[in-house]
Amino acid sequence: MDEAVRLSEQCMKEGHGGPFGCVIVRNGKIIARGWNNVLINKDPTAHAEMTAIRNACKILNRTELTGCDLYTSCEPCPMCMGAIYWAHLNHVFYANTRNDAAALGFDDSFIYKELKLNPGQRAVPMTQMDKAAAQAVFAYWQSWEGKRIY
């Protein structure tokens, strides 16, 4: 956790983005680091956890992180939580809470509320269309011998 917090301060002061740092640990050793790069990369998805997960997957040359733990300076946002679940991390350790982050202006409460709504009720309009064409691709995937489940 010390390294995640250290990264959060250092990279914030260097102008990379908000005060968020993260490390991924495997067998007691840090294998990847990440920090908020939203401002420097002009990428709203460049959160500390996302960056650390991307780095760890490249280092391990795989799409999942089973056997790894994530240490982050702040409770992950909804986007990062989704990535944590997709990556199959074993455990998440965090320092600051989402309420601590909200007090600084990093408030994700509206996203938590939006996720509970049906797509047609969300603030960003969502309209389903062309389902038949998309279903044909899904049907092909289901029978495709070359698929790789992840």
C-alpha cells in the first residue's frame, strides 16, 4: 500500500492526473504499477487501477490476473471495479474511500445511480438497434471452433 500511496502523490505532483496510485502484487512482489494518467494522456479511462491492470497483463502476457492482488490508494470507481472483475484479481486492498474521493470532487455517485436504471432511463440516451445482425455474429461465435473464452 505504501507504494500505491507514494505513486499517487508523486504522479499527482508531476501533473499526470488526480491523486491515485495502484500496484499489483503476485507472490508477495510488485509486478506492475499504475497511477492516474487522465490529464497527461487526455484519456478518461487512464485511472490508476486500469493502468496497473494493463501493465500487469502485458508483463504476464495474459488477459487475466488470477493469483494477483491489487493495492490502490482509493476505493476503485465503477469502471475500475468492472476491470478488476474482468481481470479476475484475487483481492483488492484500498486506503481512501469513494466518499473521501467525492469530497475532493471525484464523485462517482451518479454512475452508481445510473447503473441501477434501465438503459432507456439513463441520462445518456441508450437505444437498442440492429439486434438481428449482432445476433448473427453471436451465433457464429457460439459455433466457431477458433474462439478463445476469456
